[in-house]
Amino acid sequence: MSASSRPDARCTASPYLYGREAAAVAQVLESGQYGHSEVTEGFERRVADFLGVPDAVAVASGTAALHTALLAAGVGPGHEVVVPSITWCSTVQAILAVGASPRFADIDPGTLCVTDQLVMDAVGPDTAAVIPVLFGGRPVDLSRIRAELTERNIAVVEDAAHAFGSRNGRRRVGATGDLTCFSFGPVKNLTCGQGGMVIPGTPEEADAIRLIRMVGVVQSQAERANATSYRVDGFGLRYQMSSINAAIGLVQLDDFDTTEHTRRTLWRAYRRALAGLDGVRLVDVDPDQAVPHLCQVRVPNRDKVFADLRARGIGVGVHYPPNHLQPAFAQWRRPLPATEQVAEEILTLPFHQHLTEDDIDHVVTALGQALKTAGGAPCASS
Ligand SMILES: *Cc1c(COP(=O)(O)O)cnc(C)c1O
């Protein structure tokens, strides 16, 4: 094995830095303003401009984005929130954080996303919100059921943690009028180190989230400096984004066109290489719409293939074991046939911006060998 320190096919995912992040952080450290400051607010404005939306509210993580978005949508105890089971557990934890219950929806095995029909199948009298997860960066367009959801007072809160930069038609994800939640965690399409952003649907939602993220105190640091007291206006948590994190995000956003291009190019290279392989079903995305976040295939004998590839030093993963089968969420378990079937088949191939097309060929060759060793019938068509 080479002694190269470049994150290669041994890594499932890896952050990609453009080189100026360290200087941007150093500048914040020298300024002495580490917390929420004009650097954070500058990042909010830049993200809003990039997405073509009036406003964006920076928070500490994607989890905090989901939590505050559900609060702003008025979701609380006694409510149900429709959510797919195959997602990072944060999506479900955010529902529990507001005192509501998850109502797990099944997914389309071809996209790992909910569809109009599957959402409507899961909606009930207590449903207060739906959280479509934009899996792997795919846009999820619920516009055809929008009127019915609105009529029934059901909010849409998009979990777009995978989908920063993706388009839904001509607009960027986030510009569709729903509450949209991004994560800027270490391996997301854009990273702040840690961070998140809510795109509010209305100015009232923006105000609500700004209050919550600042422990319920609205006055700015400057206003508070000239007063002997401050006002706590409502419920809140320590959820703001630090200037240190925002400074990293600003650099990443400057180079986002390179990010988009690289991720799309690498994804197309995977699609080409995998086309020649029998028994593998690519979880397809449209790279003209999505900024691909993951490269996933469905394979027979997944656990064997996984172990074989790991033994060959290939950084495969599984995104994600279904939440409805997790002990913490057992009381909301219900049969989800498509979810349970694909959960046994999905395999995440290494996908990050340090990869070369040679790495991708190496992964796909190893996958072919692992499949031969593992045997088994090809996965059913979606
Ligand atoms: C990463 C992620 C989150 C949570 O974001 P954090 O920034 O890690 O809190 C939520 N949902 C999905 C689908 C994610 O991948």
C-alpha cells in the first residue's frame, strides 16, 4: 500500500479544504470575536444570495437546524412527523426534541427518497409536518401534494443535509418556499467544521429561529454592551454558529463551483465504471440536478461484500441502518417493506473530492472481485 497521506479510496468520505480556511480562521482568532458576529451574518447573506432566497439563519449544526425548523413550524407534543427511516438519526432525534413522534414512511428503493404517494400513505390526523430527506443530494419535489398538505396544516421541513447546491428544476434546493435545513458538518458538500443553516419560509419563521438559537435573547452584542440588562423573550438554546465556523464556510462557498464540478465529474466516472458490472444496481442521481453527496449501490450478499472490500482496504460504508429498527425508536416501529429490503442491500462506495478517476476504477474493480467471491442473485429491479 502506498504511504500517501492523501485521503484516497480507504476513506468513505473526507472533508475537502481549499487552502485559505486556516488563514480565515486565524483572522477571526486575532479579531477576538469568536462567537456570533458580523462574520456569521456575512455567511448568512452569502448563502442566501447563492441560493437565491431572501434570508438564511445560521445555526450550530444540521441537527440544530432541524430542531429549530420544527419549532418554528409549530410542531410539538401530540404531533406526528412523517419521516423516512433510512436517514442519519438526527432527523428522528429532532422530532423527539420537540416532543413529537416520528411516523416512519417507506421509500422508493430506486432513489431512497419518499414519494408523494408514500408521504400521503403515512399522513394521519395528528400529522403536523413532513420531513423529506434529500438523500445523496437528490431533490424531492412534493409540489403536487403541496396544496393538500397546506390544507391539512402540514408543514414541509426539508432535510437537505446532503443537498447543498443541488437544484430542483431551475431553482436551488432551499428556494422552494419550505423550511429547508442544511448541514455543514465535516463531510457534507460544504463544510464549516460543524454548522448548519435554516432557510426560513417566512420572515416570522426567521425571527423565531433567531430567537431560539440565541438562548431566547434577541438584542445584539452591541446593544447589550450599552445596557444594564437584557431581555429574554422566549425559549432558546445555545445554537448560534461561531465566527470561526462561519469563516471556514465563507471560503468553502467561494470555491463551491469547483466543489460542484468535481463531485459531478467523479460521480459520472463512477456511473461509467459501474455500468460494466453485473449484479450491481446504482442508486442513481441526475448529476445535472444534484450535487452528488454519496455514491451508493445495491448488491446481493451485502454484508459479505462489505467485509471483503474492507479487507481489501476499500472504505465502504452503509448509509444508513434504518431508524425504525433502532432500539431508541422501537416504539414507533411499523412494517416498511421497501426500506427493510434495501437496508440489506445498500453499500456506500468511497466518495469525496480527493479521489481520482484511478481510485474509482480501483474501487469498481475490487467491487467486481468481491461480488464474485460473495455470489448471490442480483438485486431485484426497483
Ligand atoms: C449530517 C446529517 C444531519 C445532521 O447534521 P449535523 O450537522 O451532523 O448535525 C441530518 N440529516 C442528515 C441526512 C445528515 O446526513
